[in-house]
Amino acid sequence: MKRSVLICCAMLGAVLASASASAAPMGGIGAPRGSDAECFAAFNQSPAASQGCTLLRTNAYGESSCFLEAVCKRSDGSENKQKMYTNVETVRILQNCNGELGANC
């Protein structure tokens, strides 16, 4: 009986450890695997970077996706803080659409 309880606990521990190791950060999007630097560089190449948007944080996810947190100025001078997930190719063409990050304004 003690042996079966010990085996059960060991198996449960292994399952929990595995689940914890593969737990996805940021609400289940996926474990960071790409290059944060690539996402950062793509934003800095985008029109948004020179149109009043400031990148606060970026993380790479999967093969070619980025999480961005940025603040963009609106035409009235106010600022809009936003978060988004998109692929790195789209990050390169982002624009400031009156305080909103977008590929097409």
C-alpha cells in the first residue's frame, strides 16, 4: 500500500513538474522561443517608431510572433497605451493610427 501511494505521488509530481515547465506565460500564448531582439529591431524599423510611438516592452513567441506593449501619441496630444500580439513581419510595417498601432490606417 505504501509503495503504491509513493508511486502515485511520484507520478503526480512528475506530471505537475512537466506542466509547470511548459506553462505558457502571458495568458497561454506560448513559451518564448524567438528573438526578443528581432521584435525590438522590427519595431524600431517601423513607421510607428518615428510617428510618436514608444515601445515599452517586447517579447518573442513561437517562430516569428511578437508581443508588444507601446504608448502612441494621438493627434490631440494625449497618449494611448496598448498591448498586441502579431507576427514580426507586421511589426515592421506598424504605423501610429492616431494613437492606435495598425498595419493599415
